[in-house]
Amino acid sequence: MKPSQDILTARGAYLCVECGKCAALCPMAETASEFSRVTSPRGVVQQALRGTDVQNMPGLASCLQCGSCSRTCPAGVDVAGLIADLRMLLPEPVQLVCPACGTPLLPADAEAYLSRAANEGFESRLSYASLCPSCRRRAYARNNR
Amino acid sequence: MSEKTPISRESLSDLFPPTKATGRTVNSKPGIVFDPGKCTGCGMCEAVCAAGGAEGRGPRTPRVQVLRDAEAGTSFAVLCQHCLDPQCMKACPNGALSKGGDGIVRMDKSLCVNCGMCIAACPEAAPLRAPDGEVVKCDLCGGAPACVEACPNGALSYTKGRGSFWIPLLRWTCQLISFLLLVVVFVGSVCSINLVTFDLACPFGVLQNVFSAKFILLSTVISALLLIGLTVLFGRVFCGWICPFGFVLDIVDKIIPHGLFRLPRFLRNRLNKYGVGIGSLAAAGVVSSQAFCTVCPIGTVCRSYGLNSVMAGAEAAIVPAVAALNLGERRSWCRYFCPVGALFGLAAKIGLLRIEIGASKCKKFSCMRCASVCPMGIIPREQLVQGISPKIDMSECISCLRCVSVCPHNAARIRFVWQKRKDSGSLPTACTGCGKDCANAKENRS
């Protein structure tokens, strides 16, 4: 499915000047399995403006939804919001959700990055990793009272 | 950097030196200890933190969050533990988090892009996300936290994180004295000592004697029961405080590196020592002599290394050979093979002493000093990192009290069976008490 004009207007995609500040800040450079001109936030905006089918946008699945691109954009494009909207058009949900409260969790390749970077040395997969931060705080408090 | 140099990844790393070091070099571990028993959930810590902490430049997003459970009537303050080996630091894609020489984990906001990977990596999710998306994190107010000052109930206390030193002093002295006594003075060794009024004998040696001689000599049983009785009272103190070979291993552990190799998996089974025990008892029955005692490292260290005993050839080679196993894991012999320890382990299982890890002030994943210092390796890191108090199997614990002495938070304790203990926690399941009935909820209730 192609992104509609409404989404592009509402998120200000037409304002993009291709400066690339969003791509420079984007943490996907480390966390995504591949980070390129196309998968960067700027690439997603440009693809959306050209009317690419959402299924051909590889950057959508890896986005962390941190919003650093939206905060830094000098032209005022809400890139993170645009990506969130485009994800809605995908035929299948790209993210797992917290089993307790339904908050979206990290994308799969960011999880892989985490277990590579942080959880090295532990043989079993850590069970807290399947919870969203606020549920994890509650689980930790319950185990330590 | 000159102007002509093109910017490459290498030159960037010169500008921003990599901060992804493992924090293990920092030994001081300041932090705030939270005692859930004293917290009333008043929220003063949140309030002073929002007012700007010690600097007083507020308002800002508080770095501490108080979780209140109205149903259970409990409250819990989630705050950064300033881990010894911080997960967030390793997870940060930009290297914005670093652990200073003072042990405080700080976030460099000029590098941070608020991606939230630190929150995802933290077992407690201690870095907090402000409503505007900014990720904030406690910096201990530079060493004088305002929340600790403000807490009216004393639930928060500041610690510099130092353990006690008199337990190791006592243990090393005790080990040295017993080593000198057993190896130098009584050349006969612990296997059997003839003191003036009573005999002291190795219980496993006596057991072998019974099997080989096929009758029970009551006096030897009584002298064996002395050590067994000591074990029932205080756990395997023989292994940790008296055993001369254990003393040798402890000294060797101080010198040599570990983790150079791993024993094959079937050898790294703690039930092996019971197998060795049964095997040597059977051998004693067949050959009608104490066959294992001739190769027992404890016996050989006593017999062949004393002042007035000759280095007994092949016997003397056993001790360095077995001690070399420590290049793999500390006290490998005691962990997996020692049948004497196995016998003491059976006695300690019904014993009166318990070691409790993870009392209410334990900082679990952020500290794990007990797990790294335990010579028997019985404190599971996997459980600590998930915030669970591990249950210590006393048949494997040698009661050396290293965990007790190293714990800066008073969370590793000696408990006798009649004293109240904290229940060991369950795995944090996905239940948040939503009210719906599911497998997780059942597990959580039980």
C-alpha cells in the first residue's frame, strides 16, 4: 500500500530538505541489522514522498521510535510520527508487544543488538527482556519487596 | 587533529574515546541502598529530585520513581544502582554512558539521542523517559544524593560500597594455623590425629575403613563424628576453614589466572563427587585397604609436604596436578570430585547453618560481588541479573563466608534454620496483576 497524501501532509513530509540531520543522529546506525541511505529516516521520508509501497521500505521495521529525528529536524518534519503511521499500513505488525500491557517492544534487530552488546556472558535468555520498561519495574519491585 | 585530515571512524574515535569499557577496573561502588521495609511511599525522593537534587536547578524530570501497590500496601523506589558492570553502558549505541573513576555511572547528554536502549538493557529499567521523550538518569548528585537526605523514613541510605575485612582475616589465620598443625606438626595429617584425650579422624577415611575391614571400630566412629558434628553445626567449615589442601588451593587461586580451559561437561557435574565417593568405598571393599587415601590430595599434602616427611615421589606430584585444575575454575577439585567434601555435603544438607543471599537490601544484578567471589561458583548470576534471590545449596557451600564479607549491603547473611529467612524470589513473569486468569498469574500467586 502506498502512503496517502493525508499522512504526508499531517507529518510535514513535504517540508523535508534532505539535510540528513535525522540520519546522523539515528541510533539505528548501531541497532539495525543494516543501515543505509534507504533505511535511514531520511530515506524513509524520501521513499514516502516518491510514493513507494510501504512493503518496500526496509527502514520501517527497524525504527526504535525514539523520536530523536523529529526533535532535531530543522524543517519540522515529524519523522518518527510518519514512520509510526506508515507502519500502520503494513499488512503485519512489525513489533512484538509487552505480554502484560501491550506496549510495543523493541524491533527484532534491536533486540538482537541488545543481547549481543549487553547480555553477553549469560547463557539463558533473560526473562526480563520480554517486558516493557514499566512492567519490568513492577516485576522487579515485586521480586524485591 | 589537523584540518586536512579527512574525518574517518578512527579519527572520530580519537575525538570521542570509546567509553564502552567493562567497568570492572572500578572497584569503588557508591550507590543508594533502598530498604523496602521502611518505605512508606511518601514520594519525598521524587519531589526533591524534581526540584533539582543537590544542585537545586529545577524543575526537572525526577530520576527516581516510586511504585506504589495499593492492593499489597507496598511501595518501591526504582533508582539507578550504578552497577559494577553496567548493562546500559554496553548497550548505548553512542557511548553516552560512562562510569567515572568515582564509580558513578553518568549520562553525557551531548552524546545522548534519547533512543532508550539503556532503558531496554537495564534489568530494572532505571533510566526514566520524560514525557517529552528525554531519557534521564540518576548521577547520585555527584556523591551527595538529595533524596537520601530528604527521605523521612530512612529507607534510602548512601553507601560507598566497601565490604568488611575481619572475616577474611579470621579465615586466613584459621587456615594457616590448621595447615601448620596438620602438615608440619602432626605429620600423620587430618586422616587421623592422636591428640592427648581424643582422636580426630577423617570421616571418609573411617568410612573406607569400615568397608575394607568389614567391621566397625567404635572409637574411630566417634572421632569421625567430631568433624561431622562440626559440619552439621556450621556447614562445610572443614573445607573452607580447616582443610590443608583447600588452603593450598586458595593460595593457588590468588596467584594463577582462571578460565584458561573448561573441563568437559560430564566432568563439570557436582554429583561427580558422590560417584567418586561410592567408587572409592567399593574399591576399599574389594582391595581391603583405603585405596582412595593413597591418592587423596588432602592426605598427600599432609603426608608428603611436611617438614619432617620426605617428599614422597609420585605422591607429591598429586597436589600440583590437582591444583592445576584451578586454571579452569576455582576449587575445581572441591566442586566436582572431592569425596570427603561430598560426605560433609551430606551432613551440611541437614545442617543448622544457611547462607542467605539477597536480603531486602541486596542490589542483585548491579553488584554480583558475591557471585564473582564465591570459590565454589554456587551463586547463580543468571538469577541475580533477573532480580531474584538465589537459594544456596548448603551441600555445595563451603561456609568460607567470602560472600558475607564482600557484601557492602549486608544482604548476604548467615542464618540458622530457626531464624526467619526471606523467600527466594520467583522468576519475574509477565503478570502485572491485570486480573485476568492465565498461567502467569497462577505462577505468580503460588
